[in-house]
Amino acid sequence: MYNIIFYEKNDHVLSQTRESVPEEGDGIKLKGRKGNVVSVETGEDNIVYILVDLAKKIKE
């Protein structure tokens, strides 16, 4: 199990515990927003930092 921390630019988006780690370039959906994995960095123990590029929110 991996503790995965998702970031967009410098903002923390989501933390999750997962069995697998997404790879660079993978499509991902977080909090109802689609995006792509930009980079993956491994930290201490089972902590993985993932930089994502999410689609812009459309204001109505």
C-alpha cells in the first residue's frame, strides 16, 4: 500500500492510500476533474508525491 499525495502546481489536492502508483502520462480523475500525471516522486517509506495537471473548472 502506498500513501499518495496529489499536487496541482503548489496546491495540495488529495491524499489517498492506494495499492498501485499511477505512472507519468496516465489519465486520472480526482474529485470529478479529469487530468494527467505530470511527474511522480518517491519520498520516505511508502509516500509518493504526484504532480497532476487538472482541467480547469468551468464557472457557470
